[in-house]
Amino acid sequence: MANVLVYVDHVDGAVRKPTLELLTLARRIGEPVALALGSGAESTASALAEHGAVKVLTADAPEFADYLVVPKVDALQAAVEAVSPAAVLVPSSADGKEVAARLALRIGSGIITDAIDLEAGDEGPVATQSVFAASYTTKSRVTKGTPVITVKPNSAAVEAAPAAGEVEALTVSFSEQATGTKVVSRTPRESSGRPELTEAAIVVSGGRGVNGAENFAIIEALADSLGAAVGASRAAVDAGWYPHSNQVGQTGKSVSPQLYIANGISGAIQHRAGMQTSKTIVAINKDAEAPIFELADYGVVGDLFQVVPALTEEIKAR
Ligand code: FAD
């Protein structure tokens, strides 16, 4: 069976959920070989083996310490040369997409970004994408070189599938560009304690209807009752009510959670572009004609200032 190289996103050895999802998809195409880099790379092995990795390639070097992109590309290239995979799968984070694009260029391959599904095909893996502000769903495959495919978080279920997960050290020779950039300073953002927006299983978003920064407290309360991330429409972000890092949409982040709850959001095409692939969409809006109801699975026509706190109380009571 062909190898499928999976790029591992981890924090000090703790594997992030999108990587485990990639392992589920990789098993549809072949045998997953994982590549974990940097501090804690070896500690990822047991989680990766539990989810189907037949082999875990690891590499640690000072070059990986600053989270720079080029050293990762150097390592991925070395891994591609070592295992000749049928495809390379990378999580669709901002970082992952840059790494994937540079790798594809290096190895002369085609690339597909932001896939939402993946299946085996007679002529190579077939990726599903949601394109043009989610107006179309396309299926495509790479026709040149080793397919490099980035996959959006929440595109597949995490499935346990015990495998050998044999750890093997990968030798990486760093390119000249690897030292061409230096991190000068790093300021960690204060953590909200909520899940990362693009990876969250549930996202609760607020729009212009929230009517003020202080009112986002009721959106946050609902989010916290569900263990969800908080999103915002551009109207809410432009008004200064919520940070741009939480904006969902064409010029914000793209999310694909199991559940998306839109509060006081009209459903403009640019907002849809970032959330339309959510599995279940709930809209709370006082205007029964709001376009968001066209794509919502469940809708509540009502004033969010009454509906949202009542919903939060009900969830907390369970
Ligand atoms: P509105 O469209 O004003 O809708 C507010 C909704 O709240 C209304 O439906 C109203 O009925 C409802 N409401 C009001 N009060 C209440 C209440 N008390 N209870 C319940 N409901 C209530 N937008 C994004 O979101 N993300 C993007 O990334 C993005 N990128 C863009 C890129 C470009 C190039 C352009 C041109 C636009 C972009 N936009 C984006 C903006 C987009 O077109 C919309 O203007 C924006 O999404 C509207 O945000 P909204 O739904 O919060 O506000």
C-alpha cells in the first residue's frame, strides 16, 4: 500500500485535532506516515500510532524552534524523498498553507488547498473543495508530481485505528533560506481559554445585531456554556466590537465546525464564504426575511437579547 505523508501540527508533543483528522483521511488513500518536527516531536508518536500512523518520522533542530516556514519545508522535502508518498497532507492553517505551497513548488508538484473531503481515485486522490464563496463544490485531483493537499479543520471525524507508529529519525539538511529570517520578538496573546476559532467543534458568532462591544458578553456566555469559540461578522469587527482575529468570512477566517450559531448576522455572501461548510447552522435573527435563514438548518426568528440568554440558561441547566 502506498505511503501518505501527514504533516503533524503539535504543541510540545500534544497533537492538534486537525492532524488526527488528516490521519483518518490519509487512511482512505494509503498508509499514513507522520512527520513531526521540533521540540516534543517524539512524544507525538503514541497519539499518532493510535490513529493509524504506521511510521512517525521525527526531526528536532534549533532551526525549528522559531516556527519559521522554510525549515519545515526543508524537512518535508527530506521526508518526501525518504518515503516517496502517494500524497502529502497538511492542515489548512495559515502556516500549513504556506508550508504546503512552498513544498509543492520545491518538488514540482501540483497543490490543492482548503479541501473539505478526500477520497481515493483511480489516478490519485480526489479532493473536494467549496469554492466561490461556497457557491460551488468541486472535485479535483493533482495531475503533476506528488499531490500536496491542505485540508480544512473539522473535515473528517477523528477515528482510532491502532498502528505500529514506529519512530524513525529523519535527517534534514537545511537550505540557505532556512536561516534567512529571524524572529526578533514574540508577544503571546492573552488566552481567552476558548478553543481556537478555526478548529472549534462549535462556533457562536455575533453580528451587527449584537449592537455594541459590551453586548458581546451574551455571545461569549452562550459560547462558554457550549465550550465553543466566538466568531464575529465584519460589521461587528469594523465597528470595533470584537477583534479582527475572530472575524469569520471572506476576509476573515474560514470555519467548518459541527455547529455554527449565527446571532444577529444577516448572512451576506462574504460571511457565508467563511462558514457555509459548517455541518449544522443555527440562525437567531429578528428579521424572518434575513438571507441567513436560507442556509440555516434551524432558525429562531426573534430578538437575540431575549433568545440568547434563555438558550444559555437552558444549556447550563442540562
Ligand atoms: P448586517 O448585514 O447589518 O445584519 C445584521 C442582522 O442583525 C440583520 O439581519 C438584523 O435583522 C439582525 N438583527 C438586528 N438586531 C437584532 C436583534 N436584536 N436580534 C436578532 N437579530 C437582530 N462580512 C463578514 O462577515 N466577513 C467577511 O470576511 C467579510 N468580508 C468582506 C469582503 C468584502 C470585499 C466585502 C465587500 C464585504 C465583506 N463583508 C464581510 C461584509 C458583508 O458584505 C456584510 O456587510 C457583513 O457580513 C454584514 O454583517 P452583519 O450580518 O453582522 O450585519
